[in-house]
Amino acid sequence: MLILRRRPGESIVIGGEIVIKVLEVSGNQIKLGIEAPAHIPVHRLEVLERIRQENLSAARVPSDLENFLLKLKK
């Protein structure tokens, strides 16, 4: 993990395409601005984890349907 110190108004660049700028520091919170190309999704980690969980749930075949499909194969 790379650890950097930045002050409000300063930025870092990732891969030449993504710019992360420190907009404000207030107490124990930091406000960041992120500029990225449209083809690169940007999510908060907790939102990304929720999306992954929802996708896993949606991909599961309900047991009733699974049993029905097994009966069709016989």
C-alpha cells in the first residue's frame, strides 16, 4: 500500500487517467474529488461490496427451480 500525505487542493494521479484531489479536511473526515474516464466505475468500498453481494444473490438458482430442472433432465 502506498501512503501519501496531501493537503487540501493537492492531488494524486493514478495511471495517468484518474485524478484524486483533496477538497476539504474537517475533523476526522476528508472530502475527495475523483476524476476518472466514464469507462472506469468509481464506488465507495461499502457500495461495491453491496453490489457484489446482490450480484451473487441474483446469480444463485433457487432450490425449487434447481429441483425442477433436475426432474426435467430425468
